[in-house]
Amino acid sequence: MLPLKWGLKGNGRMKRIAIGLGLLAGLVAGAVAVVWFVPSVQDALVKRGMVQALSKAANVSFMRDKALHILLCGTGSPMPDLTRAGGCAAVIAGGRVVVIDAGPGSWAKLAAAGVPGASIDTVLLTHLHSDHIGDLGELATQSWLGGRKVPLNVYGPPAPQPSERVSDAEGDVLGAAGTEEAVKGFAEAYNADADFRIAQGHDLVPTEAARMIGHDIARPGAEEAVTVYDQDGLKIQAFLVNHDPVEPAYGYRIDYGGRAAVVSGDTKKVANMVRFSRGADVLVHEALNPDMVEMLASALDQTGNKRAGTMARQVIAYHTTPVEVAEIAKEAGVPHLVMTHMVPPLRNALMRRMFMRGVAAARGAGDTVLGYDGLLISLPAGSKAFTTKRLF
Ligand SMILES: [Zn+2]
Ligand SMILES: [Zn+2]
């Protein structure tokens, strides 16, 4: 049994702790009340937060360092996914930014990552599906308002050759536009917006830069690559992939500072992906899990939406499975693999785990990352380093 004085001493300590905690709770409650009810304190706090956020965004190191960066600004597909924008990957090197695809919602992701709109003057399209071009108007407008001084140049596939054009049920050949024509349509749709903004702040926004200009990239030979961008050591080449009946569709190989990355675009498994990924440090490849899409299609059938179920099954034919993506990376000897354009939408950790079934076994050596919006991949020039960072 403890002597009496020890018991008293213990009680006194507990009391002091209780009083201390009470005082602390009072102080916290008081501070919260001040913030919640005093407008001048609110103003000061919010203003300080704005300055901090803007100076952080104005000083992102990836715009200044000597590395090839690939920022995933959209890793979703046409299937709605609140956590993933449509297809988008920004190439950032030596202060230059080239955006590959501008899927719906991708501008917001670029802005959240701190990519300055003024630095975006070139967009490369892999193909003209809506989930890769839906934010083109927004990207053009926001980069212009952000200070871009030249028109936005958009490069992408030409119209399909007449023999490659798709037909409708009656066998009539359907017309299809190439990038030049599609971008002309976007530009026309955004003309009124540009006029309103010029009227409002004509001395702040250069009129000429409001335009966006589409260019068709001449179709390369079956096993060839064509250079589409070559500025200050940043070189980007387009090569053919197979997203039939979307024809032609391109993948891109990016080289800078002795480092290289490949962005697949949408495609089924093709030899060109292995061919042009050889010697690259990272392959960013689309992936569709057919078993999971079949589950989704059955769920659609069961819930009375057979039409959507059939459409979901059709999608399986022109994409690459995660295991095939791993095989491509292994065959090409690419040390780092990042999956993107995940189909179906992966809503939780269990679905992400299922999506990757069989990948580790097929991959062999080398790592695999399931991509997400805001993932920054960095390849410092003249080294073998590879780092990834979540920007938001
Ligand atoms: Zn797509
Ligand atoms: Zn597509």
C-alpha cells in the first residue's frame, strides 16, 4: 500500500493536468471563435493563404531544373470517374511544356499541379476520341488568359485514308475529320468567348494568341517514327499504334538530356510499342482489364442497361490488358512502367489490386506504378535516377 503522501501527490498531479487541458481546450475554442466570427481576422488569414499558394505555384522546381518530367494530368477514360480526368500527360523539360492529349477536366489538373498556362503553346493529340480532346477549348482559353503570347499549336493525326474510313450499318463510308479540321471547329466554337474577353481586357490579352491552330502530322510508315517537336534538346516523335477503327492513332516517344519516355495513347498491343520503347527509361501505357470490364458489362445487363453493356464489351477489343502492358515493358527492357487510362474506373483499393492481377509475374525485373492524376515522373538529365511525386 502506498504511503498517504504519495496518494495525495498523485491526485495533485492529475488535477494540474486536468486544469492544463481545460485551459488548452478553452484557448483553442477561443481561437476558433475569433476566426469564425471576426471578419478582419478571416480576411488576413485568407489573404495570407492566397499569397502562399500563389508563390508556391510560381516556384515549382520542375519548370526550372534539368530533368525530363512527365506529369499525369488525366489518367481516366470515357467512363465517368470523379478522381481521374480524361487522357492527358504533360511533357516538361528545360522550361518547356508540351501537353499530350487534353481530355475532359485535364486543365484543372495542370493548374492544380502548378503548370503555368503561359508556358503551354503546343498540344499533341494521340487521336480524336472525346476523352482525349474534350478540354482543348478550356486549355486554349486558360493558357491564353494565363499569358501565352503565341497561338496554341495543336498537332495530331490526319483524317483516315479513304480505304480506312469506317462505314455505317448500310455500308456507306462515313466522313472523318483530321486534327486540322477538328481544331478549326474548336476555334470557331470559342471565337465568341475570345471576343468577349478581348473587349473586356484588350490591353491585357494579346489578340493574336487567342487562336488555336490545328496541324495534321503526316502519317509515318508502319515501322517508322516522325519528328513532331524539336526545340532546345527536347525531341518528340510520333509512331503508329493500333486503335482500330480509329485510324491513324499515334503514340509518342520523348527524348531529352539523355533520358527517354514513351506515351502510348490508346492502342491494343502492338510491336511498335516495343520497338520505340527500347532504350527508354519509362513507358506510360494505357491499360484495360477485360475481366473487370466484363463484370461491369454484366452488371449493366443485370440492371436493365443492355445497350451500355454491349458498348462496354466493344471497348475491350481496342485496348491493352495490364498483363500485356507488363509484357511490352519486359520485352522492350524498360525499367519503369506507369499505367494510365485505366478501364474500368477503379473505385477502391480492392479494385486496384484486382486490376493488377498477373502483372508482377509478367513484368519480370523493373517496377510498375498504377498512375493517378497529379503524379509527376522525373528523369534527371545525364543520370539513371527515376523519382515519382504526388503533386496534389
Ligand atoms: Zn481513350
Ligand atoms: Zn480512344
